[in-house]
Amino acid sequence: MTQILIPIAIMAGIGLVLAILLGYAANVFEVKQDPRVEELILVLPGVNCGGCGFAGCEAYAKGVALNGADPTLCTVGGPVVANQIGDIMGVKVNAQEIMVAYVKCNGDCEKAKDKYEYHGIMDCVSAAALPGGGAKSCTYGCLGLATCVAVCDFDAIVIRDGIAIIDENKCTNCGACVKACPKNIIESVPLNSRVRVACNSLDGARDIMQNCEVGCIACKKCEKACEYDAIHVNNNLAKIDYDKCTQCNACVEVCPKSTIENLLMIHKAKPKDITA
Amino acid sequence: MLALIERLKNGLFGENPVFVQVLAMCPFLAVTTSVENALGMGLSTLTVLIFSNALISAVRKFIPNKIRIPAFIVIIAGFVSIIDLFLAAYLPDLYKSLGLFIPLIVVNCMILGRAEAYASKNSVLHSVYDALGMGLGFTMALSILAFFREILGAGTVLGFQILPEAYEPANIMILAPGAFLTLGLIMAFINNKNLKKGKDLLKIHDCESCGMGCDMPKPEKMNIKLDAEAIQKGGAN
Amino acid sequence: MDLLIIFINAMLVNNFVLSRFLGICGFLGVSKKRDASIGMGLAVLFVMSIASIGTWSVYTFLLEPNGLDYLKTVAFILVIAALVQFVEMVVKKMSPALYDALGIFLPLITTNCAVLGVTFLNVQDKLSLGGSLVNALGAALGFFLAIVLMASIREKLDRVSSVPRAFQGLPIALITAGLMAISFLGFKGLI
């Protein structure tokens, strides 16, 4: 009989001691958490993309509730989530502009030349480290080896005809592709600015004419045509100031290389004469 | 009867613990050095699974929700101890070859997972059927891997010399690397079949498929759609 | 000298992951990113040390003198689960920074075969308290070594898109583990 009683007693004893230990610990070591953190976590998208600059949605929730972080940092959730965060924290949140990522290059397989045929690791960072900055003749151009596609958590980027194209319906402006591109060719632009310069090259006109049919040659026709002082050419590259741009399309029409594009009008655009 | 067949099919093919759920990797790789060991381990796990599913199902109404996981673990550990002693007494050779992995059946995620996912919510009879299905599925998976490892590593199956005497056995198949490589190739084969059917790639079971119910955050991808109105209104500036 | 042999045995010659097949689920699951795997390795080190001390004490003072060797399965798993839960609560309260680094892995390794395995091996090989601790240390460092190596390889492997679709993810990770296991076989003659 004792052979059965002793093990039962010992096991019960161990169980009891552990239970008391855990019960005591649960009371003494309780960590009071700000209840707002839980509410914020429920409101945030939960994708943990890191676009806000914090190490994930839980870290951002803690940052907002405990350290007063900016409630508008979640680009994935956009204005809807920013307003909800504002409601929970009891602060007023300014309306934000929706931003998306944009690839500043139209030099696809047909329009841009390659220096050589590339057979190697299908990764832009590795290819850009080679002498000459990759297979494209233009050293500032998109290599199309899909590093940005790999880092996108939202399946918003595809490679078509050798360059990356971003689907603005899926892009959440988390910034992962902007950081990943070794050529710094991806930029965050306001969604509503449909007129954009599709070139990143600082090369002079002579090099561009040899390398790419749609590169910016810095002829300054756009700068002269703009009535709103919204576009300027610096370092051989035209840049649009999106705050001033009224999308009148004056620059789009005068650009001889069709570098500036209006994304609403792409399907109506006429092919421009290259030698013009 | 129908329930039994449905549970058997589920365990063997639909939710096979190794080839679909990717659970119980540790014993899977370790004991498949020969088909005999694999069958022994599979049947031991099957026995533990049947008894623990039955008992957990029988007492499911009496276990408070907060302590159900420790309670399940204690029940499973109890049955594992019984099987351990049984094998030591009646099948000492198998006991020696399986060694450490018999007590490690306790932490076989498959058993706890079934207890959590099925036994705690269904009747005793159905839980036993489920245990049968899962256990047989596990045994089948173990035997397949063991078959390849044993035939290439020793030229035998269940002790019978299958390959001709002139075959020089590839010892590495019996050692650790053989398990990894063979399993990798089998997984790739299954992935290939799954891709053709349009299913997802296999991945190691993560928090969503485990039955443990610990408090880890579960990220969910959000579908973000911009509609035309939002673009028209545009965030004011 | 004995302790050194135990340590080298646990870490290299019979590496827990690549030789004894313990802790595979955790190994394959967490080794996608190097930072996560460093956190996991440290958490395993933490848990294994505490678990070894706890279970050795329970075995030596309660189970063995009463001839209750057969109860060790149940007793050990209870002790490990409770200890890890206790430690998690203490860490969460005392050091939020440490909790952020290790905390999420603690529930994952409670029922990891590696932790239970090392406690059983301590008892099976009849080691002293010091020996058990050194065994646990060696095992944890071996796990740490394997998982960090694996994560470094996998990070590079995932970038290269020439891995065939059917092999992506788990199969190529297993094959990589197999090749690592072959290299670790080279330690066989060390002791």
C-alpha cells in the first residue's frame, strides 16, 4: 500500500508546491499595462511591416501610448487608422495625404540599352555592386532583378519588361522598397499627384541619348513651360515640387523624350518622335 | 462506422501530422533508422494517443479552462510513462533502440495538438477514431521515411536483405545527415504535387496551427483597398 | 577535465540539433532571421540551465531516494513548465528589455524536446549538479551555434531566387541542415 501512497504523495506535493509558487508569482509579479496599449493593438493592421519606424505593431502601440509617438505614422492603416488612434488617445489628428511608392524609371527592355547580358544572382543589391553598377547602360536605372518585389509585404510590386512597376491599389507606403533599392530609384509620392518625372538619371544629355529613349536630357523645356514654378532641372534631372504642381500637363506635352508622364493619361499618350 | 472512415482518411491524408501539418519533426527524423524502429515508435505513439484522447475526452467537462493545458500534459505524461515501462519490460530491444525518444513522446506537439483541437471538444468514441487516424498517419509517414533510409543505408527492409549483396550500403543514410536530406527531398516532392494542385508550400507549424493557445500575437495581413472616392476626395492638404 | 569533455561532447560531437535531433521544430521555425535566432538561442540557454538545476534537484532529493525513477517523465515536465512560467513572469516584471528580446520564445521552448531531452540525459548519464549544468550549457551553446549558422545561410539563400519553387522554404532548409550535419560529423573523433 505504501508503494502506491508514497508516489501519490510526492507527486501531489510537487504539484502543490509549484501551484503555490505560480499563484504567488502571478500576484507579486503582475505587470500593469496601460489598457490603451491593448486597444491600440486591436486597431493597428497587425502586419508588422516596420514602416512606422518601430519594431512592429505592438512596439508602435506602446510608443504611442507610453512615449507619445506621432499617431499618424502608420502608413499601412492610413487616415482611417490614424483617426482611430487619435480617438483612443484623445488627441486631434490632422488629415493626411495618401502617399504611395513610385519607381522613377521607365527604361524597360525596349527603351533602355544594356551593357552586357547578365547571368548571375537575381538580386539588385548584388548586381549593383558590380563595376558599372549593373547590366543597364544607364547606371541610375532600374535593374529589374526584383529585390523590391521580395521585400514587399503586400505583393504590390511586379517586374514587367525588365523594370519594377508598383500597383498603387496595393501599395501602403511602408517604405520597405524605398530602403531596399540600391539605386534609390523608388520614392514616396502623393497618390493624387498624377504628373511625375519617370527618371532618376544625373547623366548628361549625350549619355542619355545613347542609353535610353525616355531619359531626362535636362533640356529645361518643362521648366520654361510651367506657369506655377513647380518643376526645376538640377544636376541634369527634372524634379517636380508636388506642393505647387496643379497637374495642368504643360510639362508633359512639351517634354521631347516623354520622360514626364501623367498616369491618368498613359493610355491616351501619343508616341513621341525620339529625334525631336 | 462512417465517422471512423472519415477520421481515418483525415489522419492518413487530409491532415497527416507530418506531411500536411509538419509536426513532430524530432522523433520523425531520429527513429527512422530502420522500418522496425519506425513501426515501433509509430505504434507506441498511436497507443498513447488513443488512451490520452479517450481520457481527455472523458473528463473534458470537468477540467477548468484556464488549466487545461497543464492538465492535458499531465495526462499524456502519465500514459507515456506507462508505455515506457511496458516497452522496457516486454520489448527491450525496441526500448534500447528508441532510447530517449519514448519519454519525449510527451512533448510531441501532435498529441497535445489533437487533445486541444479535437478530444476536448468531441465524444470519447470520436476522439478514439481521431487518435486512430492520426496515429496511423504518423506511423505511415515514419515508415515511408524509414523505408528509404534503411534500404539505401543498409540494403535491408525489416531485416530482410532486399538489395543484392554487392550493394555497398551508404552509411550516411543511417546517420544524422541522411534523415535531413531524405526528408528534404520528400518534402520537395510533396510541395511539387501541392503546387500543381494550387495549394500552398509546406512550412513548419507555427503558432496558428499549434493547439497550445499561448498568448503570442498572431499577425494577420490586412487587405487594404483604395476606392475611387478616397482618391477623388484625396487626403486634404 | 571531465567537465570539459562533457561540454565538448554536448556542444560539438553530439550536437543536440544536428546529431541528436532534439529541438528541430524550434530550429527550423525560428532560423529565418539572424536576430530572431540569436534571441532564441539565448532563451534556450536560459531555460536549459534553470531546467537542469530544477529537475536535477527534484530527481536527486525526491525521486531517487524513494525509488520513483518511473515518475521522472511526469515530474520533469511539470517542473520545467512551472519554472519557465515563473521565470517569464519575473523577467517581464524585472527587465522589460530582456523580455522584449527573449520573452516571446519562452513558451515555444517549454515543450521543446531539447530542454526535456537534456534533463533526461543528465539523469541517464548520472551526472553531478556541476556536470548537469555544464551539459546543459554545452547543449544550449551547440543549439545556439547551429541556429545562428542556419539563419545566416538561410538569409542569403532566401534572397537568391534560383531555388526551385518546390524546394523553397522547408525542403531547402532541411537539405542545408543535412549538409551542416555532415560537416558536424567531422567532430566524431574529437573525444
